[in-house]
Amino acid sequence: MDLVSALDEPLKKSLGPATAKVMAEQLGLHTVGDLLHHYPRRYEERGRLTTLAELPLDEEVTVVAQVADSRILTFNHGRGQRLEITLTDGSGRLQLVFFGRGLHKPHKELPPGSRGMFAGKVSVFNRKLQLAHPTYVPLGRPDGATPDDDTSAVDDFAGKLIPIYPACKGLESWKITKAVDAVLPRAVEAADPLPPTLREGRGFVPLPEALLKVHRPDTRADIEDARARLKWDEAFVLQVALARRRYADSQLPAVARKQVADGLLDTFDAGLPFTLTDGQRQVTAEIFADLATEHPMHRLLQGEVGSGKTLVALRAMLAVVDAGGQAALLAPTEVLAQQHHRSITEMMGELAQGGMLGGAEHATKVVLLTGSMGTAARRQALLDLVTGEAGLVIGTHALIEDKVRFHDLGLVVVDEQHRFGVEQRDALRAKGKQPPHLLVMTATPIPRTVAMTVFGDLETSVLDQLPAGRSPIASHVVPAEDKPHFLARAWERVREEVGKGHQAYVVCPRIGDDAGDGEDGADGAATKGAAAKGAKKKASAGEKAEEKAADAEKRPPLAVLDVAERLGTGPLAGLRVEVLHGRMQPDDKDAVMRRFAAGEVDVLVATTVIEVGVNVPNATAMVIMDADRFGVSQLHQLRGRVGRGAAPGLCLLVTDMPEASPARARLGAVAATLDGFELSRIDLEQRREGDVLGQAQSGARTSLRMLAVIKDEEIIAAAREEAAAVVAADPELANAPELRTALDALLDTEREQFLDKG
């Protein structure tokens, strides 16, 4: 394995301890192989030769010209020096300037009368065009010392592609270029992870050639060859890891939970006041088929906001109870756990009253378990779980504590997967006698390639059909700063909805008050435009959109407590306004939600605690303050809280951001479509790749340096097919040692666990 160890060599042996230390600390690069996989972000062309008469401002140019004069000037009372060189090529003049210690070399190499080639960015100083500290190559001197072939030197210099690397403090791109030059000869020793038949069949260049071409390309075609190969490697190695995970899961034993006729599920279905959508039937069939096997189900259920995922999950849970097991629903917040418990017990009616007077024949007990429960209620819930009295349990992280024991855990449903750590989910799975079946629900739609990458070890079911009776939601951007009367009209619309017997939400990014999350929201926010009066000077008509956007961002986000107070005494005076946020006691939160659900509250001013799972069909309007401070998918999720009944929904996105800003464009996209999959694509395209893949794959050493999960859909899909075939034929990769090595290098233990999001 000498070939492998060559790339595992620590960088300090090749680059010295100082440079290696900065690379390790700032860029996460430790070995020769790490540096070889630190690819250029882009490539600059020194530019075709430009005549001095045609120099474009603020652009990189390359010129060949003669030195007309050269002089060293002093400034700052003689403490500083600068070298000014004037160039001419017969068509115009250009000034070069060098400062500090860097001026002596060009002063010596570029005397008047000499020729040179100069590359840099054109700027203006004292009304003269100049290049500051340009790169240059001397081509001929007045003493006759002329290179043999000026023409080839000119062509070579001007046409060269300059790699620009992701840099950091203390390590500029050109220093990284120098470091790469030092280790690039080792690229020939890179072990190729692709099986030869696969590489040749797809026409890829060998890995050593790809590394040479990506770092030192001669042409743009070289870059394309290298990128095609390196993108494929990243997609393929990742998909092999996921395929091996799926294979390992398929070998685990599980108790088959087959459907039982005339049991709890059939009785529940008979009492439903509506029929299931075709999508719900299809997804249910997929889940029930998985539950009936003797290997644990690993399925991702994703769907539009309000597509009925909870009902699908509940029917799966009831089927498991029919088959003698228990089912647990893990929710990310107490508000959501309580909401699920309330809605599930209401939907089940007497079927949720097992062991109680009035309970139906097939009834089971549905218990709630959260961290804030009283001792007696908690003790009873734990007892119901261990005896099997409770068939269904809904809870938060409290479910995964050591004290919690199940009689026979058969199914775990995880709601809102992205809020749970892998360890938490694994801890709950470990509570089954054998691995329980697993259903992961996410209410944020995920583009197909992200699902294949982030949830690549899960089978995916999609609910994209909304149940009958759901109303459309109209969405509008309210530019509070530009048009304050629009915000006044927004509050009028809220009053109109309440006047029709409906209810409304007002959502703010922050809670407020000194004990909480930073400074209070600024005065006048709710009534005088979303921006605070006094937080910034009034913008003059000539100020740019960027300056206005920067001002809006500097202001503290609007806060629930401030906005609720101002609304209650201002535009919504006389309405029943209450607040809901994460710092309230659980019982208080539950009481507010119950009052709101019962129609005893007109307007609920809340943080994003209402983002998922809250279901109040009578709520028809939502005003989101500082909407630009939320992500696209989060806004879509919040919007899904209205329009859940027969009356049409209204969502108003209030912002201070100017019309030309990216934030306004993002809000416009949300207002323009109700398609969550389209919005998630927009959302993800605006993020860094590491954020798309989650915390364990972000940071300097993310395994995806070249691959873009949104744009490279075809590559990922093809790599998934190839990876599945390779793993099916050779699960241990005994015949592909180089591929195993690549897996070990790219997927350390932490990342392997991350991939097991199932």
C-alpha cells in the first residue's frame, strides 16, 4: 500500500511546519492528498493582449509595452516610497505603481527603454489609468539582453489560466498555488477508486491526470475533463457508502408487523369523515409492504405542507398496534408534541381510551411524554409503556432517556428529521428488542438529488396531493419601508378577517425583553413600517439599495413582546391578542394554543414555535414581520398554518428590504408559488453546499468539494445506480481495495454516522 501512504504523508514534510500549521488550522488540510483535493474555485485568464488605448476600467488585462520613464517618489514626510513607471505602446499611456519593499525589484528589472508584459486590474488614480503591483515578465532591455523568442513568451504568458484557490487569512491564493506546485508531482501516485471497467465505460480520464488538469490546466477543455471526473468520484464514493448502509440495514432482523383485519385500524378508517387521497393510499401501501417484512423499514415520507402526512403516519402506527407492537412518535418541540397528542386523540376518539370506561373494543391508550411533565403523570406514562398498556406514545427528547422502557417497540416515527441529532434518533431505535421499523417525516420538501444524498439510505415516499377542502393561499410582499401605507392596509386586512369570524397569526423572528435574545425590537415597528424609527437616519432618495438593505439588517429583528404590545394598543386595539414563544412554561404554551384552537383568541403573535404541526382551520391570515430574516422553506412552512379550512388563506410578508435587494427577490419567489419543491430548490441554490448536506458535512473538509447536489442531478442519479450494482455484487468491496481506501478517506466515523440519518 505504498501508493496510498504517499498521499497520506503529512504536509509539514513537503511544505514545512509553518505553512502546514496554517493549512491545518484554517483549511482543514493535513496531508498531501488533502491538498491535492483542494481544488481551484475558479480560473483567471491573464487576458488577451490589450492596447493601452482600449483599456477597460476594473477589468483584468494583459499588455505588452515599453517603459517610457521610471521614478521613485517619497510621501508621508519621507517615511514612505513608491515606484511609478509609465508605459507606452504607441497607442496610449499607462502608469504602474509599486509600494514599499516590493518596489526595488521592478525598479531594477524595468529601466526606461525596456519592454515587458504586464498583467493586473485597471484602476484610476489622479485621473490616470494605472495597474497597482501588476504581475510582469521582462521581455527585452535597452542594453540588448533580449530573450530569443519574445513572441512565444508573450503568447504563453497572456493565454495562461491562473488557478484561484479558496484562501484564508495568512494563506493567499498564490501561496496555495506554490504549495500545490510542491506536491503536484505526487498526483501520479493517487490510487484510482473507480473500477477500470466503469472508468473506461464512461470515458473518464484517470485520477492522476484529472488532478494535474484541475490544478494546472492548459485549456478550458482540461478543466472540463478534470471536473467531470472529480465530480463523479465524489458522487460515486458517497453513493457507495449509502448503498453499503442500505445493504447492512437489509441484513438486520425485525419483527414483521402484518396488517390485521377488523382491528384498530379498520375501526379507525370506518369512522373517518373523508376518503383518503390517491397519494395517501399509494404511500400507505408502500409503508405497509415494508412493515410486513422481517427487515426494518427505513423510509422517508416527505410532502407538501398540509398533505396529510400525520394521518398516513397514524395509520401506520395503528397497524403496528394491531400486530401486537407499540409505536412512538418523536416530535422536535413540546408545542408540536402536545399538538400531535391533542389531534391524534381527537381523531381517534374512543379508540384512544384503552383501559378506560367508554373505550371502544379495539381501543388502545395514547400517552404523552415530555420533559416538563409532573412526576405523577410521568410515572404513569412510563408504567403504561413498559406494561404495553399504551400502544401509542407521542413525545419529545424525553422519550430517549434511559428510564424509558417499552413493552415491544415496533415503529418509530420521527417528525421533522432535521431537528434531531443522529445520536438521539439512534437512542430511541435501540429501545426495541430488535431494530424497530422507522418512518422519517419531513414537512420541508426536498429536491430529489438532496434526498438521494442526505437521505440516501432511506426509501422515499412523496405526498404531493393536497386533501380535498384545502383552500388556496394568497401571498403578497409588503414593503413597509418603501410604502408604509401597505403595512397599515395589512393590519386592516387582519381586522377584516377577524370581523368575518376568523383568526390570524403574526410571526416575529425574536421573543424580546432584556432577559432574552438580544436587544429589544425598535420602537414604532408594528405601526410605522417594519423598520424602527430612530434606528437609522432617513435614507435620501439617491442612496443605493445595498445601503438601505445594510441598514435594515443592522436593526435588531422585531420581537414578539414588543409587536404584540403595540398591536394591542394600536392598529389591532379591541381584538383579543395573545403571545406564544419558546420561553413560556409548557403549561402556559399549551393553554394559549388551546384557547387559540377554541376561537377564544383573535390574533396570536408568535415566534416560529408555530412553524410545524399547528392545525387551526379557522386561522386564515398570517403576517410575517421581518420576513427577509427567515429562510425560503421556513416561510413556506409558516404559510402552511393558514388556509387549512374552507376559507381562503392570506399570507403577508413584511420587509424593510429595498426592491432591488436579493432578499426582496427571495420573498417575491415565495409569494409567487405554493410549490414547496420549487421553493426548496430556490432555497438550496442560495446556500453553500455544506449547509445543504447538514452540519456533519459542512466545514472545510466536506467530502463534496466539486459536486453541487442541486445542479448535478444527473451525475448523482447515475452514480447511485452504479454504486448499487457494485455493492450488490461485492458488499465488502473485497475486489476494490482502492475504492475502500477512498471510502475510508472521505467518510470518517463521524460522517458515516451522519449518513445513517435513517
